Amino acid sequence: MPFYRLRDAQIARTGYVVFRGDGGSVVYAVFPARDVHCDESALLALLAEVDAAYVDYPDGTELRIEARCEGELLPGSADGAVARSEGWVHPQLVRDGWHERIRQRIGLVTLDATTR
């Protein structure tokens, strides 16, 4: 179930922010909306930056704000994206140091860099 506004997802226990790229087939990151401390425009800018570094298909990015259960595997995710309370970042982005940039830009203090 999608939320229509970030604020609604931040209030709900089940609200997650999902960065998708390559036409939605790649999940870059998943994190609880309640831990996001920036607005949607900042999230979109960060998503565009991540996508430009990897796929560079700007029309294929999606910022999704949706309800997920803890531990739920995201559908259509060949890369093992999981909704976790500590967040999840694609393993390639972790290897390339993006987890720190994401964490700093959105203020997500609970994201564990070793989470895969």
C-alpha cells in the first residue's frame, strides 16, 4: 500500500522510503520513513545522484513511500532488498561508500553500514 505523503509514512510504524532505479528493477535503498529528516525534494535529489552514478537512467527512477512489514522482501527485487528497521542499502552501494552519503543526507542515524 503506498502512502501519498512522506509525513503520513513517518507517522505510521509501517512506512518505508524505497529508492528504485533502472525502471524500478533495482532497489538502491530502503529505510524507515520515521528516520528520515529531510523533505521529498531532498530524497529525489539524492536518488538522482545515486542513479547517475550507477545506471544513469533518470526516467527510470522511483521514490516510493509505502507500507512494509519488518523483514519483508521487496517484490521485484533481484538484489535482496528487505524492509528492516535499521535500513537496507544495496551491497554495491555499501562497497562504494554510498551508505554514509545516504545516511548523512537524510539524517538516518540507525542505518547499519554492514546491513545487506
